[in-house]
Amino acid sequence: MSNIKLTGSQKQIAWAQDLREKAAANIAVITAEIDKYLQREYDDEPEMMEEIRQAVREYLQAFMDEARASEWIDRKSSYLCFSQGGHGIVAGTPLAENAGLNILNQARHAYRK
């Protein structure tokens, strides 16, 4: 998880910290889903697979390094911040697969060369 200090009101910071913790917990599940997809789709293109993985890493790092609590609150509906019934995204579920593909597409869009 990022060590970037959050800025905003105390209430915003508390809420954003909770969202950031949820995102950190969901990243492992989401990146595992992305890896499964990349292995299926790019197995014969290792260079492309690594470029996409790097884009995903950069996207996730930028997401986690956001310091403005208000920005975390604005993006609370992101798959990364998902929590239902106190649990994050569960590996191997359709939600996990959708989350992985969503983050993959966002990373591709953000880091197009």
C-alpha cells in the first residue's frame, strides 16, 4: 500500500483511508485475474504481455499514490475500492474477472504508447 499521506478534512481522510485499504486488498485478486487473461490471450507474445503488465503496475501505483482524500471519495465506485458485506473481491468469481478486465482496459488507455 502507498505511504503517501492523505490530505483533506479529518472526515475525508478517514473515509479515504478505508477506501485505500480496500483497494490494497483487492489489488492481488485483480492482478491475478489480469495475469490469467494475459496468459490466455498473449501466451505467444511475451514482450507484449510484459508491456501490458508494466502498464497495469504503473496504473495501479498511480491510483494508490493519490494523496487527495476527495479524489479517493470521488472514485469510491471503482472496482479497486469494492467491498460488499465487509469483504473485498473474491478470486475466481465473475466479479473478479470483470474487475480485472476493467482495470486492464483502464491501464491500457492511460498508458498507450
